[in-house]
Amino acid sequence: MAQDFDFDAIVVGSGITGGWSAKQLTEAGLKVLVLERGPDIPHQSGYKTEMKAPWDMPFRGEGDEELYEREYAVQRLNRHFTEFTQDHFVNDKDNPYQTGEGSDFNWFRSYNLGGRSLTWGRQSYRWSDYDFDANRRDGHGTDWPIRYADIAPWYDLVEEFVGISGSMEGLPQLPDGKFQPPMALNAVEQAVRERIMGRWPERRLMVGRTANLTEAKEGRAKCQYRSICQRGCSFGAYFSTQSSTLPAARATGNLTLVTDAVVEKVDYDPATKRVTGVRWIDKAAGRRRSATARMVFLNAGSFNSVHLMLNSASEVMPTGLANSSGVLGTHIMDHPSTLSVAALMPGFEAVTTFGNRPTGTVIARYRNLDEMDGEGHTRGYSYQGGALQSAWVRGKREPGLGADYKNSLRGPGPWRVVLVAFADCMPRASNRITLDPRKVDADGIPQLKIDFAFGAEEHAALAQAKADAAEMMTHAGGQVLMGFDRPGTGGGAIHEMGGARMGHDPATSVLNKWSQAHDVPNLFVTDGAQMSSSACQNPSLTYMALTARACDHAVGLLREGVI
Amino acid sequence: MEGKGWSRREFAGAASLLALALGLPSAAVYLDGLDDADAPSDRQRAIMREVADMVIPDTETPGAGAAGVGDFVLLALAHGLEGARAALAPDAVSTTIRPHLRRDGSLDHARWLESTLDRAVGGDWPSKPAERKLEALATIDAQAFGPEAGAHPWRMVKGLILTGYYTSEIGGSRELAYEPLPGRYDPAVPVAPDTRAYSNEWNGVEFG
């Protein structure tokens, strides 16, 4: 293949979905160009701080707040942004964006090889038909053109390759999958699980399903229980582009990877009604380049894929590439999230743990399943959290000086349980991204502008989540310390999605059920931009499954000569 | 050997060899790079070192003085770690704090501490007898954690002393335990009277 074209496929982005597109398409025999806007971070040798202790770092791991205020004003708000990981996040000063009036949105980004696969939270959950049917059922957004049965075999495929450890729970709202053995609940979590289930059998506290290996896989060692994943893991024990999909794609001999390549436009040929390739800025050489291909996969991250489509407007598509519906950029979402409860859990002073488990616990959604029992909202929320022991930081809250004070901070501290709620975000037309007509970046590309606000449903869900959490902790023997019911700033869940939604109708959606543009049959958008609803569980696994599914479909179309 | 990845032992060996090859030092605290306005005086450095050591003294392990925590605190204050350079809320600005505010409304904690300690002993705090110095600091500590203390500046300084100590090699790996490569997760380990917490139990540090 690839006659008359430079490549069979161009993949824009090397993060979680870009890595999957690269792997699936190269393994199918296609010649693939992957363009990554940021620098190379090679597996193992690129993880500069991985082995360092806090005392090896100039600011002890906390980082230089003066620098962060100046250049990382948004990224520093990410809990995984530290002195150890700062080079795995974007410099906000050099990569500005705008927010609309009355909007506040923290856009957390990693512009480097592997994208946010290097820094992700690794929580991996299937969606169920409660999620794929949500828009149809309550009338918000547009109906998904797929259901669980369409994606289930693709979940199987990606789970087995990624390596996800988790427990089988038999919950229809959070389907079981192809899991490696689960990591263990600690003694407190085990007790809390039993106490909660004793009263509410449908509320299941389980260990997080996480893309950290509990068994070695080809080329990857099992987890070492350091829980410093975001620095990069030379053991390859968590799933990232570097550890997993990139080696697979490279092994085919069909991959061309170019880093420092900021794609600014996708070229569209009105005569053939096809995209023909992309143009990018070679940051290293400071010049513009282009390449052609039979098809293009956008995997730049939800907002950047949409940004690229908006910026690829042409005479025949004046409002953006594949935007005849006019909905491109609309219905963006991010999970509203807050700390629903922190509680002391007395009675476990005689027990502690060894090792750092790189996942917390989850209580799966239990509201608005077969019975509509949400107060003021029609979807769900779930909790992530866990039981942990206060470390030396507890001394910051306590009076005292001298030897007794020092000795009081020597052992493990009191046990606490924290539950952080993540709720469904409703898809709304008013939550949208556009190109700012007045602001451009250093390359002259219009900046992204984000208009975003949570609504009544999100507030109602988090209010109920707070009340439930306090009730569960009290019942489990805990003493509630605090809890919140207001969502944090948008973007805080780092699950921003939507903007090029999937749907049945080309008049009201951008993509069809194959993640393929209604308007342009050789254009695929398989990252979070394609999402039509948000569910309340972490979305990355679903992006991966939809990507593998779209790749399979695209390869079929290519072989049939349709595209 | 696990799969085709590196084994734990090989890996740990390679990592320490790498550290040797690069000659990685334990990070020293460099105050030289600070702007003149932020550079502490020798007196402030001496006071901060002594104060830190009173909070975390030598016991069976060295204390905060030996761990160099005083200079870390001054560096951290200058660079605004843990919110140290945030503008104070108006209701937090008392008559004893106001003289030490910067133009941007943030507090110069080092100057505040110096003057507060001097005032507490009615003179030159560093030259007073040890018991008198400790008494003055203990009074400030009790006030700072009292029911009506609010956002007391001593809490910021004390917090950074703790950060400095427990993230130092002495505090983080001798006073507490440090295990960079646990290799396993034990969900239920009995606590003994001499059990030391792990300084790199990150959840406990972040949420504890």
C-alpha cells in the first residue's frame, strides 16, 4: 500500500490512544507516521528523577513554587505535579489558553512522547449499558450509537495487552474484565468493605482496577510498589505508550515516529471529499513540514484534536473540518469531583502496611441504576479513595517541641479513610471549546478558548455523595472529620472529553459509531473527543477500546478500497 | 528474572551504579542564588538553625540542626513553598506582623521570627540561656496552636521545619524508614513499639 501517499496512516499524538492507533495499524501492516508535538522521553533512560530521594532534589520534591507560579500556573495545581514529575507536564507560560467569561478550567497537559500515558492515574474501568444508554434514557445529549455489546470484545483485547489488576465483583454497572490478580485491600479497607456491605449490599468497596501489573508480561516486570509511577517506571510495570504500545508498534518495522512536531492543519480535498495528510511545525528545525496519507487518526487529546479540526477550516468547511453539524467543540465534559468525606477510623492501631500500593479503592456507582433514586440528578457517582495512615505531616497540626514531639511522629499515625466522589457530567451545548479570534500562540496558531460550568445535576450528585459518604463512614465506625459537596474547578478530574461527539445523525454529531467523521470517511477521532456522555468512571480504558475498534474498522475499509 | 524486563536486583544495582557514575550528591541547600531582598542574614541563619533544632532535637538520631534544616526553611520561605509567599488575609495582619509584610502583602517570616523571639526575651534571643530561649519558643508554639491562633506565622515556619527534616536524608532515612524499592505490598503488618513509619509512604504524606 501507500502508493502515491507518503504513508497509509498518520496518527496525531502519541498518548494513550495515539499509542494504540500506532500499534493496531502497524500490526495490520500499514505504514504509519506518528507525530508527537513534544520532545522524546525514551523509556527507562528518559526517566531522570525516577530513582531520586527527596533529599536528592533541590526543593525536596515539593519543587520551586516561585518557578511554578511563573511558568506552571495551572499544572502546579495537579496533585501529580511535583519536582520529580515537572518535566512531564506542559509549561503553561509557553502554551497558553483562554477561558470564557465566568469560566474557570484547569487544563492539565503533558506535551511529550507518551503524552499523559506517562502521568495518568491508571484507573481502568469498563463502561456498562447504564452509561451507553444514559443519554437516551434521560434525554440529555445525543444517544450513543453503540452499546456495551459493541465494545465488550475490544475491552477484552485492550485489557489483556495493557495488563489490568483487579477483582471480579459481578456488578452489572461496572463489568468485570480480563484482569490480572488484584492488589490487596489493607486491613482497614477490608473491614470497611464488610461493614458497608452489611447494611448496603449494593455499595461495593473494592480495590481499584489499575493498569499496574501484578504479574510480569512480555518485556515488563511486575509492580514494585513504589507508587511513583508519574516519574516514569523503568520496570515498565504500568501501562504507558513507552512501556507498551510503542515497543509493539516499533517491532513491526512499519512505524515512523517524529517528535517535536506540532500539527497545525489537516489537509482536506473537496474533490475527493477526503483528508489527504497533515501539516506540522518542526520545532527542532523551526520550519513547516507536511506528509500525505490514506487516512488520518486524531489522537491529540480531546481538546487538541478538536482544536486541530477547528483550525483546519477551509473554504468548503468554513466552521471547521467535518463540522457540517455545527456541534464540533460543543458538549465538552469533565467529571465533577470533590472530597466527600475524610474520617478517622479507630480500632486498627495495631496494624500497618508495607509497600506503596499504586491504587486506591473504589465504590462503584449505585445510584439511578434500575431504580431512579438520585436526589436532583439522573445519573451516578462513584467514590475513589482508600484507608491510609497519617505520616509525619500530622505534626504540622500539633503543638509541641523537642524529643517527645519528635518521638510522637516516629511511628505510623492514625488511620483515615478518604472518599473522593466522581459524578457524571451532563453533556451541554453551552460547555464548549472554540478558537479565540484575538489570541494566538508563539507559532501564530489561534489559542483554544474554553467555556465551561457545572450545572444543577452535578451539584445535586455531589451533595448526595457527601451525605452518603458521611453515613457510610459513621456506620463503619469512623469519625467524620470533613466533607465537601461543591465540585472543584472544571478540568480537575483530568477527564476532559467530548467536542466531536459520536451519534447516529450526521446533522447533530461529528462521528459515527466507528469513531469516523460523518463528513470525511478517512478521518478518525478516537481519543476523548468522541465521547457523547461521561459516565462517572475513568474513561481511558474506553478510549483505548474504541481506538482498537476504530483501527480494525479502518483497516477493513482500506482493504476493501472504500477509503 | 521476570519476563524480559530487568529483575529487581539487577535494576537496583544498575541504579546505584548510575548514581555513582554521575556522582549525584545529596542535594545541598544553596542560598547563594537568592535575590538580595530575600537573602537571609547570618543572624537569621543562626536563629533558624537553632529554632529548627529545638523543634526536632538530637535523640537517638540527629536532629534538625545536624540535618541542615535551618537553611532549607529559609530557602523554602524565599521561594514560597507551602504558600509561604502568599499575601496574608487582612484579618491575619496584627500589629506585630504588619512591620514585616512585603509590598505584595506576603510576610517575611524570617524577619518576623527574629523580631518575635527577641521581643519574647526582651533582648537578644541568641545570647540568652538555653532554657530561656526554649521557653520563649514554647510560648510562641502554644499560642500558635491555641484555640484563637488563626493562621499564625509560626505554623508556616514549623511546617517547613518538619518538611525540611523529614525530607532530609537524616530525617527521612534514619529517624524514619525509607524503602525506595519495596517490591511487594503487605496489607496487614503488626505494629511494634519500635515500628518506624516510612518517609516515602506517599499517601500518608499527601493525605495524612
